[in-house]
Amino acid sequence: MTLDKETEHRMFTGLVDDVGLIEHVADTSAGRELRLACRYTDLTDGESIACNGVCLTVREHGVTAEGQGWFTVAAVHTTLGRTTLGEWTAGRRINLERAMKLGDRLGGHLVLGHVDDVGVVRDTRESGDAWLIDVDVPEPLRPLYVDKGSIAIDGVSLTVNALHDSGVQLSIIEYTRRHTALGQLAAGSRVHIEVDVLAKHIQRLMAPYGAASHSALPAVHALADATLRSDTVHV
């Protein structure tokens, strides 16, 4: 999420390639400024980085004498009001992903870095070799999710393991738990949610048809489920 026109159309894939550490936070008249330590040593001015799923613009960057990369970003009040950035403090671990380049492998799903809303972790528990997370999703977003569909939580591309009345259940494998900041989530944690952009486009296209669009939702969900479960889609 950013008002910077230069980064408005950058895209991500939801595959975290570093976990950064917030070193410093400063409140300003325009919003907030943050400095994060990272593994990146080749950043460029104005580059886009998804920070827990929020697309932000690199303002300053560099490398310490010890070889540690760092960069600064700023969030305006609009962004602070739609995300959890206002709660971030020094010492917090943050999921990072640099914007995709043309020709990059799309390993997750298309993620824009535009947070749709904030959800709340209801519960976490171990289940065999998986770690289950139940997330309460704001009501307007719930119809946009399907079983085994895609969701971005704090910038991580995940698969909806199951649907429940107030949100979704996620099943996290050990690798994802170790290589992202999701492992620090607990009941009550607030997380960024980004809906699959394809679902939002479908909703937008159906909106002019009013009540008919709502009656068609079960059919749309069935089609989405069938598409996700099939290796070949016949048109």
C-alpha cells in the first residue's frame, strides 16, 4: 500500500525472501519512518519492498561495516490507518519481499502489496507435522475466499486450508514457519490480509447486477473450486 505513483503497479508473489528486523521507528508529521536491517546489499533508490505485505518505497539504503544491509521506508497516515504499521516497534521481525522482475518465476500468487484489511488470529495449534492458524477475517472479505484458494497473510502467499464462519484456517508447514515471521503469531495477533486480485475483479464485474450477483456467488465458488482442483480448465 503506497500513494507513490512510481510503485503503484509493482507486483509480488508472496514468497518471503528475507525476514528483516526493525532497528528504529520515528513518528513524523507525515506519518512514520522506519529503518530495517536486512540481507539486501544491492538495493536501489525508489525500489519497492513488501514489508509484511505492505508495498513501501525504499528511501535510503546502505551496508554497514559488518556487511549488514539496511534501508528506510516511510508510511503516510492513510497507510497507518489501514495497516498495523502504527503498532510496529524496534526489535520486531518483518516479512520482506522485493518486487518481481519481468520473467521471474511466479511461485506463490499475484500479490499487489495493497492490504485490504486487518484480521485477527483466533487460535494456533499443532496438528501432526503442520501448524494450524485460525484467522478471523472482516465480514466483507469472507465471500471472496474459497477452500484451497489463495490468501496473502502478512505478505506470505498461503493456501486456505478450510473456511469457518468468521474467517479462514491456514496450515503452515515447518519450512514456512522457520523462514518467515509467521512463527511469532499467537491468539490476538493482528495480521494484514490481501484478497486474491482475481476474486476482487470478479466481485467488481458482478456488482452492477445487484442481487443477482449475490445469488450467483455459490456458482462462482463452485467454479473456483473446480478450477483449483483440476489440472486442465476447459472453456
